[in-house]
Amino acid sequence: MKKEKLSIVIPVYNEEKTITEIIKKVQAVRILGIEKEIIIVNDCSKDSSDKIIKNLIRKYKNIKYFEHKINKGKGAALRTGFLHATGDYVVIQDADLEYNPEDFKRLIIPIKDKKADAVYGSRMLGKIEGFQITSHYYGNLFLSFITGLLYNNKITDMETCYKMMKREVIKNLNLKSNSFDIEPEITAKIIKKGYKIIEIPINYKSRSFLEGKKIHWDDGLFALWTLVKYRFLD
């Protein structure tokens, strides 16, 4: 019997300090009956990420690697990754160490059991550790609240990285965003297409700007505009 496959899409921009460790963690995850395909998209990093990733490719045979020659943004990197995903399921993994890939085991269960088309790992339902950026925390709560108002679908953590779904779902969304607005666009279009989202609690280790955090307050404004825009547009 042919094994099912999970495509793990990892956008990378200047993550030389963490990319080796996160790949080790992703490779260590074992899900019964599931093989892994790791898709790394380097969004024109200025540090040593490219060199490190190429060394990892020589070590691991299940990595696909793509590079952007100019920096296009997280959304563009994810769209490149989704385009090349061949798995039965797709999940987003940031290249830092804020999220624990062991959660893949729990995220995939509701989809395999046909209880959901997409599963979100909610930090709001779990435990947040480390440096907490107040504006990010309350901004996410606000954006998740607005998502519920606009789309009549309660979501506690719309901005979470951990979005796992059937590949057919991500292929049907016609994503257009290039930056961090990819997160609200994914959620808006999943709901509008009639797909079912389930959230499960995850633990999260937040990092500071000095540690490499990239999203800023103005990205929240773009996220709000994206939610409103895709409520009425495709």
C-alpha cells in the first residue's frame, strides 16, 4: 500500500541561526503511514542561509529547494512552495524555532479522520512562552475577532503559522498575496470555499525582534485590509 505524503513548506529569509535545527526537528517527526516532503523556499536571504541549506540537501534526500533571486516576501515564498507540493497534505512551517513540528502528529488527525479540511494550531488555546510582543498578541486577537465577524466562522488564531490542509484545498485557493497578508488571505478563502477549519491547541515559544522576529504593527493593518478585501473579492 502506497504511503500518504505530507508536504512541509518552509519559507526562509535570513534564518542562518535556526534553519539547521528546525530541519532536524522536522526530520525527526514520525507519523505512522506518512512520508515527508520538505520544500524550502529561500526568499533571497542576505546571510548564510543558502550555503547552510545546500549542505542540508546533501544530507537529506527528501528536501526540495527553490530560490528567489529578489526578495518577494513570505507570501510569495509560500506560493512558490505550494506550487511544488506533491503531498496529500500540506503544512506551513516557519524557519525559526517558535513552533514545534511534533504538533504535526495532532494536526493531521482531524483531516485523516475526515472531520476537517484544514486544521489550525492555535496559540491562543495553548501556551505562549518567551518574549511576548503585546501589540502582536492583542492585534492577533483583534484580527481573529474581525475574521469571525466578516466570515461568520469563529477562529481564535487566524495568524498562526501552523495551518495544515488537504493539498486540494491549498491548490483551489488562487492565492495572490506576497507578504504576511498571505495568512488572512488563506483563511478568508478557505472559509469562502466552504471548507471546514478545526483548531487545536499548540504551545508556542515567541521570539523578540532582536532574535529575528520580522512581522511589525503595520503588517496588522494590511491583514485587516486583506480580510475586508477578500470578503467581497476573490
